Amino acid sequence: MEGDKMMNYINDVLKNMPEGWLSTTTHRLDIYNEALAKTQFLQEFEKLFITANSETEALNKLPTAYDYIRLGHPLSCVLEWAIAKLHHLNPESVISFSSKTVPILSVLRKNLLANKKTQIIYTKSLPEYFDTELIRNVYGYNFELKKVESQANISEFDGSIVFVSEEDKIGNISLNPIIDFYINLHSQLGSILIVNGDQNAHYISDIQHVRRRETIAMTPINSYAALKSLVEKSSINIVSGSIEANKTLVLDSLKQITGTIAKPLVASSGLSIQYAIMMGLVHDAEENHKGKAIKFIVPPNCYGGTNDQARRVAACLGNVEVVDLPVDRDNDMVRSIGIILDEIAKQDAIPYIIAEIPTNPRVEVPNLEDLKNALIKERKTLNGEIAIDPVFILDQTFCPNFHFLGEGEILSTMRAISYASGSKFPSGGLCTAGYVVGNQKTDSLMEKIELHLSLCDNEATSLQYEILAKQLPSMNQRIKDAYKNTREFVNFIQETLPQAKINFVSEELAQQGFTPSVFSLDLPTKGNTDEEREAHKRALNLKLINLMITEIPNESKFCVSYGQLKGCYWTIPATSTQGTTKEGDKDYIVRVSVSPDLDLELHKKVFKRFVDNI
């Protein structure tokens, strides 16, 4: 009876849900509490369920489930809640993935760090791309594999038992206390992991963090299909478009946009492609420089996901270390790279550099000729041998239209690859897919990256390819239009509030092709001590943002996004994109990203009002 009530309610929710549940990739952070991610949404959703309220207006008022859709979203939360309800579980113990292999890897990672054994049991077959040798040798994970006829053939094991099964229906689970983790693989939708038993509850946050950093949640459209299957008690029915035609168009567009000729790779998110890059490079190092130390050189104040993921990879592998690369404020990227590469050469180690150009959030561009010279410089080990040359891994999200890698371009003469978050300009904020391209020096590396993208089942989905196929052709024009708006807004702020420090590209850099549409704003402050001045500035930051989003709610959002089709997005990096960054490296400034389509005059008017009241 209770199950029927729930199914009927979910059916009504699917009919009445807000349009944004299917179409948005970011949410307003002013109604988001990170400490209560998912739980707060579900607590309020449960109240609606109890009162049988499925009205669109009520659903639209629910607090944000997660700050960014790749981590989870309303529909993935409802799906997990429904499956948990059916099996009398805590909703937190049900975790959906777009990938079919990463949920397995999430348990293996936790057990590696806990020095605990893992037995993976399956009935028919594991995913075809689940390469046991690579997972053992490159990822460092330890496990046993066992094929059985049914759950009845599973016996006790001194460690974690992971039961993997291919299912054509959602929620088709018969819980057995001997099994610690159920992973149900679902055709084109992804997978659902269930943490079974109170003794395994401590795994939940770690598994969710793997989903946060190395892959994405089951996508909204696939979560919707899964919920429909659950409600109708039917096999999964998903209609996919012409993925090959869309994929061809996307790859051709990326070659044209980046000026490269090698095959681009497209993943389910920017961090999904970054994870494939990191593991592909680790694999190449193990194959060609076995036994040597691997150094990932990363700016300590760069995007928190990049920073966190690099350290997570290093935590699992004894020969991998993260080296800080100071790039902002009083530090020069080129000088820092030169010093670090000299030191790594002496150690006869393998240098992999991850850097953003322009930097985030200070929007700085290094001298590119000097950067090239620092990267191609031949260095020697302490015993006089030629040191291993670096691989430059460029996060080009802020300026994806700039040609770094093509023949004759500034980064064409050394091993360099470039990647970008597709939720920004490539899709205009309509999907999370990310991509990577390489120059002609990196063909073998790109093969390794593609191998690990497949192993993790993190390639872009059919719908993501469809969205990119529609959006990429207009990307460069959107970048041009957004830059024009941003420059005008920056000039207005400089005139209206000359005491503020604005971080944005110079006119000279813009002439060279660096035309981002994001800038950061260091507001003027006052006080008798450093602490007072900092506190006053932080209060001003929030006062400005709250005024903009209150006065212009249809366009100004408190959100981390960038490259959207419409509106203006405001955030404080220290409390958003730098969430896992060390406190001393965080930036308590305002970051603003401007789209090609907004009421700029209204934004100027409201900003002037802010200035008049400080």
C-alpha cells in the first residue's frame, strides 16, 4: 500500500516537475547549504510526499539538492529516495552514477586506503571496458573476481563483497546481509550503488566524493527514464538520438575551434576528462619510465576540483606527488614553472603541469613566449643525463577559442594538451560534458587518455553529444559578444568605483585573442586592523551580490557558472570553486561572469546604487 502511494506520488511529480529539473546544470547558491546537500532537499521533499503535494510551485520551492548538477540533482535524489523507500534504506545509502565502472572503483579506492580486501562477484559479465590488469597495475587497486550462478552461491569473505549485476528494471534488488555493496548496471542509463548494512555506512561520504570528483551522477534525462521505469514497473525505455552523427559533428567542431588535427575526446564532465588525463599520464609513466617518481604540478589556488582530484590520485599511488605551482598575486607562472622543473629534473622525476590560462580567479595570462621557452628548455639530471620533458596540461575553460596547440602555435613544439569544461561556453550551460585535445607531440598520450576514459565509462552521453552538436558552432560568436559586454561592464565599474581593484585581461591581451568574459573584483575596504579590513570586505562582497540577485532575479544569479547563454553570474571563489583549497590560498573576492545576452544597463544602474550606499 505504502509502495503504491509512493509510486503514484512520483508519477505526479514527473508530470508537474519544474522545467529546470531537466534542463539546468547549475543552481542558485543562495538557497544551497553544502553541509546539508541532498539531505535538506529530501527532508523537504518528504514533507511534500506526506501531504501528497506535487504542485509545480511547491516543487520549485524545494532547496537546492547540490550546487552543481554533475554531483547530483533533484531527479537523481528522487530516484535514490524512491529505491531506498522500496527497500527500507536510508536514502544516503543509494547513489546513482552515469558510469558503470566508477562505482566499483569507488569501493576499491576506499578499501585500498583502509588496507581492506575486496571481492567483486558477478553473475553474467562485468562491463567490457573493466580492464582488471590496468585497474590493478595503474590505479593500484587490489581485488578478487568471482563469477557465480546466483546470490545463493555467495559465501563469507574476509573483506568487502561487491555484487555486480546487469538489470533491465530499476530497483530490482533482493538484499542479502552477506553482500556489502550492490551495483546494478542499467543499459544506457548508468548504474545504481547500494551501500548495504549499518557497518558500511562510513563508506557513503567517500563514495559520494568519488562521484563528485571522478565522474558524474546519473544525468537528469536518464534519472527521469529510470523513474518512469520504476513507476511503470517496466523495462528501461530510453530513446537515443543519432549519437554517431552528433559525435562526428562535435569532434569536427572541436578541431576547428582549437586548430588541432588529432581526434578530440569528449567526457561526461570537465573533471571526468581531467581524471582520464591524469590516469592516462600515470599509465604512460608506468610504461615508459617505470619506477620513477611522478610529479603533478598544480596551482594551489586553482579550481578546487582540479586541486582535490590531483591530491586524491596521489593519495592512492606511492610514486605520485602533488607539487604546488604559485601563479597568482605576487607570483609569476613562468618563473615558478622554471624553478620547479629545474628541481624535478635533478630528481630525475616525471613532470606533469596542470595550469589555467587565464588563471582563475585573477584572470592573468603569462608571457607566452617565456612560457614556451621554460617548457622546451633541455634540463639535466644530477648525473648529467637529459631529464624527462614535461607535459603541459592546459585548462582552457576561460578562453576555449584561443589557439594554443595547432601547427605553428605557441604550444605546438612541446608535449601539450588542452581541456575545457563543456558546461561553460561549449554548451552554454546546457550540459556538463568536457573535452580534451592534443598537439601532434601527444598522439601516444591521447591514446592512453582515451583508454582510461573508456575504462571509467566516462564518455559523454548521447544527449550531451546532441547538445554540444547544437551549441559548439555558435561558441566563438558567443565568446565575442560576452567579452564585449564584460569589457563595457568592467570599464563602467572602473569609472564608478576607481578604488576597487579589478582583475581582467588588458586591451593588449584581448587584441592577442584572450577574450574571457569573467573578471574578479577586489572591493575597497576600511578598518583599523587587517582583520577588520578583511571582515569589512567580505561583508561588502555579500552585500553587492545580494543586491544584484535581488534587484535582477531573472538575470543575476549567485552561482559559480561561466559561459551561460543569458544573464550574469556572481560568486566568491573562496566559498565556491575553491571549496577544497587550503585556507591561505583562497580568494575572498567577487568573481563575475557575464553572458552575451543580458540587460547591461540595468546591471550598471544597480551597481551604481551599491556604490552610492557604501
